[in-house]
Amino acid sequence: MRGKGVEATVIVAKCCKTGKLYDNRVEKKSDGKWHFTWSFKLNQDIIKKEGYDKSTIVGAMVNDDSYKGCPYCGNSDWLHCDVCGKMNCYDGERKNQVCGWCNTYLYVYETEHYKLKGGEF
Ligand SMILES: [Zn+2]
Ligand SMILES: [Zn+2]
């Protein structure tokens, strides 16, 4: 059941293929992890109005079954950048990828713990 104290926010990610931005709804569930529940094409006005562009979440993060990934290119997973802390879409298979935000060359490694920034765009 969803109680009143649901901790949820929106993290902005960049599509690595189109360069477009999209929102990801993240919710902290009873297991203590941040669950990515759904993603949608960016509405920049709402993001700025709600202050989501300044949100940062820390901890274990997992994708729920309802999470469909990037709404532009269909990549089902995402990649966190160690350098700028932001989120890129990711196909789940590549061993490396360039961050769409800061152009850092990233090596993909398996972890569940991240610090993600919402993205000041
Ligand atoms: Zn994409
Ligand atoms: Zn980066």
C-alpha cells in the first residue's frame, strides 16, 4: 500500500542516441531501495516548477518491471556517470559509453549503489 510518506522524485536523464531529455519517476519503497517506476518525455516547465532539476538521490537503485526505459530510443536500462553524477540511457550491453552530459568516457561496471543528480539543464 502507498502511504502518505511516500518518498518520490523525478530524475532527468539524457538519451545517448538522440540527445533529448526524459524524466524518470523514482520512488523509495519499503525495501529501502530507490525503484525506477516509469519514464516519460520531458516537460521542462514542470521539472523546473517542481524543482526536480535539483533533486539528488543516493543509495541502492533498481528498475521495476513497469519501467520501460528511454522513451526515445527504447534502451531499457540507464547508466550513471561517475564524473557529473547524471543519468544516461543505456542498452544494458555495451562495455563503455560516452556521457551525454559531460562527454566523459565511461566504463560500465555492475553496482547497485549510486548518487544521481537530477540534472541542471
Ligand atoms: Zn535513449
Ligand atoms: Zn557525465
